[in-house]
Amino acid sequence: MYPTRFTQLAQARARFGDRVDRLGPWLLRVDEPADAVVRRIAVMPAGRGWSLFTEAAARGVASVPDAPAEMRALFAETERVPPWVDWPTLERGGRVLMRAGLLGGLVLGLSSLPHGYASPGGNKPLVFSGRMQDQAPRRLNETARFVQAVCRPGGMRPGADGYQITLRVRLMHAQVRHMLLASNKWDAGAWGQPINQHDMAATTLLFSLMLLEGLRKLGVRVTAEESEAYVQLWRYTGLLMGVDPEILPAGEAEGRRLADLIRATTAPPDEDGRALTRSLLTAPLSLARSPKERAMLEKRVEFSKAVCRELVGDELADQLGVARTRWRLTVPILKRVIRAAERIRDSVPGADRTALTTGTRYWDRVVEIGLAGATAEFRLPDRLAA
């Protein structure tokens, strides 16, 4: 009835009851509106369909009279903003990540992404597409650009950068799904459908719930109002990404319950998860242009391992092959410094505004320089990994 990746069901049912069997079917459901667009683009002249799609994302589908019916149907959905979306609330949510600056980058890179790689079924599209092992710098730069665009003020309004990039990523997912299903590589009995609704909902939790939990672990203070605004931002982003509203958490507590359920029915990390995590952590070494730079970057990698273990916990870190390092002794010092900075932010007038300005500059700089000269193009992939 369910793919074999959906595991430990007896124990999960004892804890979560029939919610387990309400979650399982989402492993078999995908994003049909985006899949229909990808199928239509495949039979259009080269480059024509993608050009129409990007124009519609930027200017609205009404401005693209040549858009095919499948594309018009998708944009009729994405251009209809639900009444629960409140733009000022979404902007307050975005400020949570912008204000966190470097710390937000650490949590996303060293907690959110490793948690995603830990799923033996959910990590397979990345493995087969080769977008992490073979293109780690480009993949990381695209992730940074995506997150920055979503969290910038007004970023998710129709036509804004975050809106456009989210829709491009949605179509990228549909294209990878199309290629995987057409290949002889995909084992639906083991993994369910590629990039299914279950995994897309889990991804929104990585960018929302995991980010909040990671910041708090490091000592950053996030109020209940801020966390709810941040979850709302990623709830809307998930909706535009093609996640069914039925499986999208409407608040932090609801998201935590869903995350607990997903975690309880997921097997421990496999070798693919360890390979993805290894590629993630060692990606900075590709920047080295001399032995001196490599030695410096090796220290950065060791520090990243220590922070990763702190954020994901020793058990998951061991399962992902994240080695223990003497740099772990620096983590308590880092947390004390962060807590002291948070006290200053709470007590000094203007400190919060300064933190937001500094953090926004950090994200702008990350996107500007990229990683190893990579660019964030968000184009449809045309092949799987060899």
C-alpha cells in the first residue's frame, strides 16, 4: 500500500494513531498542474515554452497571449492570493531570517539541508540529478538566492523576485520528476513518486521550522509573533511551490506535529545521505586557490562540522557521518557571544534595526559573490547525472 521508505508504522501508529495512514498516501501524490506544463513545454520549439513561462511569472499570464492552456491553468492558481495571506505579516516573517544574517546561513546550511539529506527516499531526486555531489557550489548558491528572494520585503508578491524564483523551482522539480519517471532508475515501490507531496511539505518545514529551532539552539531570541509570521511566509511559499494546502502547516505548533510524524516514519540515513552531507560540508574546499587558502578552508570545514553536530544532535550527526572535531569546544563560546548580542539587541535603542541592516547586507553579499563563481539561473535541467 505504501512505499517501503514509509517505515516503523506499528510504533508510529501507537504514537500518532490514524494520522500515520492519512500521511502515507501523500508519498504517491505529485504536482499535476506543474507536470502538465512540463509535458506541454516538451513538445514546443526549443526554449519557447520556458520563455513564455518566465514572462508570465514576471508580468502575469494575461500579458502572454501565446501561453498554452496548461500554463494559463497553473498561473490562474498562483495569481489567486488566498485571503489568509497578509503581506505585512509575511514581511515581518522575512525579517527573522534577514536579521539573523550569518547565523541564518549557518542554520540553513548546517541543519536544514542535512535534515533533508537524512531521508533515504527524499534524497533520491538530488542523488539522481547530481545537483549536490557534482554541483555543490552552484546548488548552495541557488539555495541562498532562493531564500534571500523569498525573505526580502515584498519578495512573494506576484511578479516579485521571490515569486518568480519559487515558480521556476516548482517547474524544475516537475522536470526532474518527468525525467526520473522516464528513466529506468526510479524505484517507486521503495520511494513513492519522485518529489512527491510528502517530501515537498517536508522541505517547507526545513526552511521554516528547522530554521527557527536552529536559531533558538544557537541563542537567538525569536518571539512567538515572529515565528508565526515566519511560518506564514513559508506556508505561502509552499503553496506557490505546488504543495497541497491540506498538508501545509498553518502554524509553528502544527508544523512541529507534522515534523514529528514524518520523522517517526522515516528510516535512518543511508549512504546517499552521508555522501550528500559530505559534499555539503566540504564544498568550501573548492574555493581554495593555494595551499594556504586550503588550510584556512579546512579549518572552516571542521568548524562547520562542530556547528552541524550541535544543531542536528549527536545521533543524527553520527548517522550522517559528521565526524566529531575539537572545534566543538568553540560552539559554547559562540552561543555565549550570541546570547550577549541578543541582550544588547533587546536593550539598546536601534540595535534591532542595525542587526536587520547588517544581516540583509550579509545575504546580499552571499548572493553577490556566490560560491566558486556559480550562478543562480533556475533553468529547467535537461539531463540526469551520468
